[in-house]
Amino acid sequence: MAGDWTVTDGAAAIPEGVLAAAAAAQATLGDKLAVLRALSEPFPHIVGPVAGDRWISDLEPRTAASGATAAPGPSGEGPPQPGDDPAGMSAAALLEGYRTGTLDPVEVVDTCFARIDDLDGDIGAVAARDDDAARRQAALSAERWRSGDAGPLEGVPVGVKDIINTRGLRTEAGSTLFAGHVPSADATVVARLREAGAVIVAKTTTPEFAFGDESGDGVANRNAPGRWAGGSSSGSAAGLAAELFPVALGSDTGGSIRVPASYCGVSGIKPTFGRVPRDGVFGVSWTLDHVGPMARTVEDLGLVLGVIAGGCDTDPYASYRPVPDYGQTAESVQGLRVGVVEGWLAEGCSPGVDTALSGALGRLEELGCTVEPVPFRHAELAGIVAWVITVVEFAAHHAGTMGRIGELTGSAACRLAAGARTSASDYLKALQARSLVQNDLDTVFGRVDVLVTAATPTTAPDPATFFDDGDRLWLDKVARTFLPFNVTGQPALVMPAGLDEGRPAAVQIVAPPHADALCLRVGTALQRAS
């Protein structure tokens, strides 16, 4: 029977104990899977699964260049002052300090390494580093500033998630299967950072393959002591919160930039699908994966996105649309129509998170925006659609790993087994059901310019008591507000918006496809108003 077909080969190699654990974890999703399976011919206007993936096909001819090449102008923070600690500065402030000669890239990089030495033994944000190579790059940056040849991120220290290849610097994807792996070439995003003058100071910690163990162990959250730092870009977020580096790269398949940004009190953007190429990045799901920047300020997100965005022949999904100047985010938001989602997506938030969201909406109204409620009928369905696609494509990515599944962390093994045993019927129905979510958001963005939602429904949880609900946990308690926008590929930005019992609370700003600059504009306005 079709319902018994599996999507990937190699399921027979999975030990019975792993299959049993996977079945138990997925059993918590039984009612959600039942809703997906009950859908009957809901897709009259499409001819196949991929026809619903409109942001994938909405690409310009492959003629546009990649990101920006000129150094940005002065930051809104003002120039650094004597005695300022470079470790706590934004990238924009560092660039202004380099431009005026009040800061030196070598000294700034040394400050980052000293801070990593002092703090990271307790935080666990750094997976690998090469101090000598970073100092050589910083010295080159100092010379370029003196000669007037500075790039747009010249001398800015960057942390790079450990699933993203860095030439000559260990990249293990959080897995013992890749222990000691040193790539011979950079991922395109890293090559663009280097070309722009950025200095790679650290590879940042991630659970196995960015989809493995999420028990909360291993990375400490400096802004919420004793609480989970989130995943899977946990090292990037925790390192930013601890001021180990000013900007970082993360990846986001179902919230993996936005969850840790929310819990750790930093900012991050999942760009439009295809806006940033993913070649040289360990894959989880080829139709849901995104790479994007993380930082302590929204302004810095724009600076980094302008460098890493743009088409790439080695990523077939990469968009060749022209790259706008994402660093220019200071335009007024007066007159923008802001949507607030009603129904399931907005439920389940703690009182403190609701208060943070209300405060952000109030500030936007004070800035001249109008706020109105909007429906999102298939928000809950979007979560299970994302989950089915993710586990199946994860298993397809790692089909060659089935014979070593016993060496993986528990969660990675369970999710690999779940994907291998998912039926082709369920996978194809999940691909088709994307169109329902896309149609919902077409209606929403026919009425409003942006959506503003809570980020994670609660602030950083206690890992000792939180991980008790199988894989339903991620869908309902963690990435509830994030998964729909992986399904549709729309840009989504998370930024701090207040405190809940002393822990960071955050909001999410979502815009139509390719309107990443609008997310940044609204986020900048909110950050400055706060």
C-alpha cells in the first residue's frame, strides 16, 4: 500500500531501539498528522507539490552581482569614546571607530579572544578557533583602513555556526562523525564575509547537524542564567549575548536563528528563502533551510545581510534578484499597516511575552503605524507541514549515515529514523499543503504591510523540566510562531522587546517575500524607540 512506502532507503539498517524511540517521540504528533492526512483534494489550482513553492520559482535571471562592496557610513550610535569596551560594541560602531582611527582591528580581535578565554569555559559558545589566522586577517584589515581600501565589514569579528564550512578551520557540525573535519574551501557566505574584510574569530556551537540533541545541555545563556539558550544556532546567540563577538551567522530550518535569539536577548533574521546561498552548509531540509545573520542590533543585521545575500551558481535555489542596501534602515515607518495574528498562532504565550508584544505594538502606533487583527487559518497545520518535510529531507540528506545511526545523539537518531519511515504519501501531501499556508498569507499581506507576532511563546525555559513532550515540544512550545514562515519562505526578524521576570522577551517581524529590508526598517524603528 502507498501508505507503507518509505521515502528514503536504508531504514532496514536502523536498530529496533532507535525505531522504538523515534516512534515514541513522534507519537505526540499523532493528532497533528491525522489533520494532515485528512486533507482531501484541497489544492485545485496546482499541478504538483513544487508548484506551491512560489518563492523558489520567483527568481530573477542570473545576471545580478552579489552583496554590497562599499563600507557603510557612520552609525546612529555615534563614534566610540575613549574607555569604551570594544567587546560590547556593535559592528556599526566598530566600523565608525576604524574609520575615525579611534579603534584598531588587531586590538579589537585581541579583545574578543581575551573575552572568549575569560568567559567561554562557562558558556560553551565556541566550538573552534584559529587565533593566528584571525590576527593575520585583522592586521590586513588595519592596513586596508590606512590605505583607504576598507571593505563593508573590514575588521569586524564574526562567529560562524559550526555547520558552515570555513577553509582551514575545523567544521564538525556538532557531530563525532565529522570530528577533525577541516574543509578545503569556504561556504559562499564565508567567502563573502572574508572578501568584505570580516575576521572569523570563532566557529560556534550547534547540536548535531543543527537537528540533533536539544536537551539544553552544553551552552549557557548569560542573559537568562540557568535557562536554555535555544537551538540550533545556540553558540551564535549565546556568544553574542556574552559579547564574545558583535555579529554571527546562524541557520534556520524551523526557528534555529529566531529561537536562540529570542531566548538570549539578541536579534536575528531568517531572510527570504534563497536570498542567501547555502552551498558549503550542512543541510537539514533543502526546501526549508535558510542562512542568516545574528547580532545585538538590527542595524548590524542589515550590514551583514548586504554582504552575504545574492545569487550563487552552486546553490540552485539562490535568488539572483539585485541586493538592496540593507544597511539603510532609518526610514520612517509612519503609515505602515501592521497585522496582529488572531487564533492559534497567538495562543499559549506567557503574560510577560504578551506584555512585550503589546508594548512593541504600542510603540509602532506612536510612530504612526496602524495596527489591525488578521486571521491565519492554517497556522497550526503549517507546523506539521514543516515537521514532515524537515524529517524526510533530513533523512534524505543523511541516507549514507543510516549504517552509523547508533553513533548519533539521541534526538538526531530519532529524527533520522522518523524521516526514513515517513510515507511518501505524507511527504507529498505536506509539500502540497504548503499552498494552503501561502494562500493564508497572500490574504494577510493583501491587508497589511508587515506582521508583528510574539517570538517564542515564553522566555527561556528551565531545561531540567521543559523537555517532556517529545517532538511536539518544538511545534507547540518553542517554534509555534516561526514554522509557518519557513514553510512560505518569507523574511522574519526577531528582536528583544522587553523582559519577563528578568529574562529577555522578544517579538517577530514578518514581511512579504523579498521585503527583507522592510523587516529591518521596522526593527530599527522599534529598537530606536525602545
